[in-house]
Amino acid sequence: MGIDKPDLLIFSGNAHPQLAAEICSYLRIASGKATVGRFPDGEIDLKIENDVRGVDVYVVQPTCPPVNDNLMELLLMIDCLKRASADRITAVIPYFGYARKDRKDEGRVPISAKMVANLIAQTGIDRVLTVDLHATQIQGFFDIPVDHLFASPLIGDHFRKMSIPDLVVVSSDVGGIKMARAYAKRLNGELAIVDKRRAGPAETEVMNLIGQVEGKNVLIIDDLISTAGTICDAAGAVKKHGAKSIYIAATHPVMCGPAWKRLAEAPVKKLVVTNTIPVELPERFAVPVEVLSIAPLLGEAIRRIHLNLSVSALFT
């Protein structure tokens, strides 16, 4: 008797089924079938429809807004697959939420990233695949293998094809210097840094600009855009210092609260993001927006993990 059972299956919760479908399309496999619904009281009810015994399984679920719902769906799907005797389970978390609190920087606050890492690991999962963590040290919060991918090859190639002359890559804060330097090297551009201080949980104040942007075209890069306060303040600062065209790029378009309004009012020529999170553009948005698909990067990483090949080749 022949055996035609697949040895690789990809499932998705409600967070980003379109991305999971794109990954399956890249890998030329059918999507795994799962029913993820709600009980009348709001509790999550789910069922895996495929036989997963002995299968290498991947759950695609960014923990984007609504963060708690998507995180709980991920935990329950992992538990369900574990109890169904999947051979290996990998959580594909393109955007890892609760990452801002990665250390105890003042009294009486949690280290949320560590707690969430513990929750995920305690389900019995085998490994995690993620993209552009808000803080790279979060990898160490897991006691299981973590494959941390970067969107810089994808976003960098996009801007390299645009052939922007006199380019300066700007970090919107001191914490993003390493990322900005990597983009500057990839694009053969110069580097500048916006020095800011935080005036509140969602408010920042620009203090100084380190570097020369006068008469230059500027690319402001960050790992995520939440309320867009930091990145729009940076755009205003470089414009004030004589920058010509200003481009903004970020991996994770969280876009909370006044983000779209701020971006529409900022002196920005183009916004480039990836689809680690579902992107819903507002109507009649004045700034051109380019959404790059992260699916080929994740799909290739999944293929390499499944075949026990090196993933580090994707970091260049």
C-alpha cells in the first residue's frame, strides 16, 4: 500500500491567513486546514482538520493587534498539534508582539518579552521562526532554537533598484543605529542618526541630528511603525536640516492610533513596509505606499528548516 501523506504542513490562525497562503504558494504545497472560531462567550474554539501525526508542522501567526487574541490562538494551536502527535512544530511569528519590554528599565515593571517567550516554549514547541525582533536579545529568552531573519535584503534590494542618488540612511533613534548602518552599507549610502528623548509612552522629542543630510535624499529606517511619532519626528528633523526627498521604510506596519494621519502630514515621498502584519491602507492616502511580501523569505527558511539545511545563507 502506498503512502501519500504529506510530511510538511503549514497552518494559520486568524492573524494573517493571506501570508500563510503566499508561503504555501511559494513552497507549492496545499495549506493545512484548521477551523479557528469562537464560543459564544468569546473563548477560542479550534480544530485541526488534517492528520498531523509524524508531520513537520509550521504555524504562521504574527502576534499583531488584537495581540492577546492572536497570541492565545497561537498557544492553543500549538497545544492542539502537540496532542495530535505532530513530529516537529515550528511557530512562524513574523511579528513578535510584547517585545518592547525586554528588560527592567525601571522599578515595578514586567519583562513582558521574556514572559511571552516562556508561554510559547511551555507549549512544547520545537523552534521559532521570526523576522526583525524589536530587540535581538529576545532570541536568548527562548530555551529552544530561534531562527531570526532580517528584512534588510528585501527592503534593501527594493531601494537599490530605485537607484536614489546622494542617499543618506537615517536611524530614527540611537537604538536603531546597527540596523541603519547595515542598510547604509547595503545601499552604499552615508549614515545619520536622530537623537531623541522620550517624553511619554507614545511621545518623543527630537534633540539633535548627528550627520549631514543637507541637499541629500534620505531613507529613514526602523523595525516597526506603531503610532508613527518617532519616525515622523525624524522626518521633520531631517527636512528642517535641508534634506531633499525623504523615504520611510519599516519591517512591521503596526499602525496604531494616529499613525496614518501623522504619516500623511509628514514630509514623506514614499513609505515602504512588508506584510509581516496585514496592511489596511486608509482611503485617499496621499503618500505612495509599497508593501513588499515577506512570504518568499519565510518560505525559503521553512524549506531549509524542513530539509535540515542552513538558514544563515538568508541573512546576507
